[in-house]
Amino acid sequence: MISIRKAGDRGTADLGWLDSKHTFSFGQYYDPAQLGLESLRVLNDDRIAPGGGFATHPHENMEIISYVLDGALDHKDNMGNGSTILPGDVQRMSAGTGVTHSEFNHSKEEGAHFLQIWFLPNADGLEPGYEQKNFSAAEKKGQLKLVSSRDGRNGSLSLNQDVDMYVTILDENDAVQHSLDENRKAWVQVARGSVCLNGHELHAGDGAAVADEQIELSKAISAEVIIFDMADYPSSE
């Protein structure tokens, strides 16, 4: 089963300094048919204008991943972390009992483009945490690179939820496959370029829910694709 969510059907928010596209219900955009998939609740495609950014604000009981595509974001939080998130970086912030943070694009010329991704954690009231790591384009070229997982295996970032996040960069001669285990679903998001998912042509901003079949990505044109392989939520374990 594949259910495609086209880029043009997403919710939108234009704040001048922020152009955001919402795959799932978020903020003032609400669609009862688009509330997320399993533990995945937010998938926002954000573009921040030069000099713009999110002032200090709170989160709690959420696993938040930022994936920068272009430009740079400066991050500060009340856990004492201060960093610059660059293309290829994956940042995970576990909000747990509560954190405050800010994210700014301090460039005066270049916009910042990133994906903001939220998962429900496997338990409320966890200790807040932070992790950031860069995964090079070479690690992702023509193959699926695990960048985040529940157990932090194979050098990936750890996540307080049973989700495996893979990223791949594909050109026309590349193809990758991914098998889903029983009782798991996937969300496939095209971050840039175009690709065929099991014969369905997808373009930047398009996404798809997948269940009960193998995932095959092929016939790509300068594509960067993310796969979230997720357990049922709440877990039956």
C-alpha cells in the first residue's frame, strides 16, 4: 500500500521571514486526515529568510530532528548547547520534561532550508538531551545511510522512539531497496530532486506512506530522499 501526499497539497504558513510547508497538521493548519503516521507527527519544510529565525520558545515530550538542506542555522538552548547546523547535519533534541531553544539564520545574504521533524517519544517525562552529527554526501550516495535509530547503532544518532531514519542521494543510474518488517510502516519524503517510488514519480516536497511492500527508489534526478521506518504506535511491545 502506498498513499502519496503531493507537495502542493500541504498546509502553508508565510510569516515573511519564514515560508513553511506542513505535510501534517501543524499550528493553524489542521486537516483531520493528515495527523501524522504512527509516531511521526510533524514534517515541516521550512525556508528561513536571511536574518530570520525562531526566537526562544519551549518544547516538551517530543523528539525533534532538524535536517539542513541549504544554508546554516545557529542553535542555542537552555541545556547549554550552542551550535551551527550545516547541510548534511542531523540534529536531535529530546525535549522530555522541557527545553527552550532558538534557531536563527544569521546570514545577511543566504536563506536557510531545512526539514523540521517531530516524533512522539516512547515515554513522557524523559530527561532532555541533545545530539548532532554530520553525514557526508559520499556516505549517502547510491545507498541508504542510517542517520538516526532507537539504539544509535552503526554510528547513527539515538532516538527515544522505535524509528530508523535513512537518507540517500540518488542519480539516474542509482537504485536502492528497503524492506519493511511486519507491523512497521514507512514515510518516504523527497527532500530535493525527483525519484520513482515503486513506479510512482515523486518530486521535491512529495511524500508517501508505505505499508506491506518493499520500497524501491529508482530513476532519480538529483534526488535526496529520507525514509522513516517506524514501529506501530503505540508499540505493542
